[in-house]
Amino acid sequence: MRELLNELRSILDLQKVQAEDRGAVTQMLVGEALGNGLEIPSSPVDNPVQYFRLTHRDRVLETLSEVNEHLIIDIDQTADLAYKLWITRYRMVHEAGSAVTKRLMKTIMCMGGFEIPPHYAQLGAKYPDAHAHRYLIESAKEIRDE
């Protein structure tokens, strides 16, 4: 825990995070670390919300309580962020066709980076509503597959 706290303080200092923002930035960093570090089940579960509560919630709250002893954070907000990041990862793995996954892929496409060539991000910025009509492509694929 001491190493985590030292890393958090270093990040806050290096980024010159203002005093009034330190709690919120700490929440963001800790929530992200927890949400990205929690295990995703290897196969879909009937109720991902319940799975999270039974499998991860207690450990998340324990970790946040420890952090809160040294750096003041809103435990409920940070736990909620950790959950939202975890459920997004779950949906990417087990619900590839979900609205959340599609929006995330659109965002990645428009931002560029990762494995996406930069010219596609430029086109996404130039024609931001082009993605709104992808249902036409999806409909055409459904017709072709019939």
C-alpha cells in the first residue's frame, strides 16, 4: 500500500495537480487502477452486476478504505468508477455487440492511436456524423447473410 500511495503522490506532484483537484484526481487514478485490474470471468455470467458484487466489491471497498486513511477520497464515487470500468471491460469481452462497446469503438476510431491509422481519426473528426449511419451497413450485412 505504501508503494501505491507514494506513486499517487508522485503523479499528483509531477502533474502539478492543484489542491482542490487532488481528491478527484486520486479517485480517478485509483478507480481506474482497480477497474482495470479486476479479473473478468472467462465466460459470460448470468448477472454481471451480481458477479461484481459477490466477487470484487468487498476487496474494492477494503482497498479504498486503506487509501482513504492516507489520501482523502470519496469511497462511493471511486468504487462506482471502478465498477463502471470493470463492466465496460466485461461488455467488451462478452457482449461485443452491446451499445457500450460500439460507442467505445467509435470513440477509439475517431481518436486514433492504438492500432488505428491516424488518417481515420482525421476523417472521423472531419465527418463526425458518418458513424451515425452505420446501421445501413449493418442492415446490408444482415440482408446479405440471409
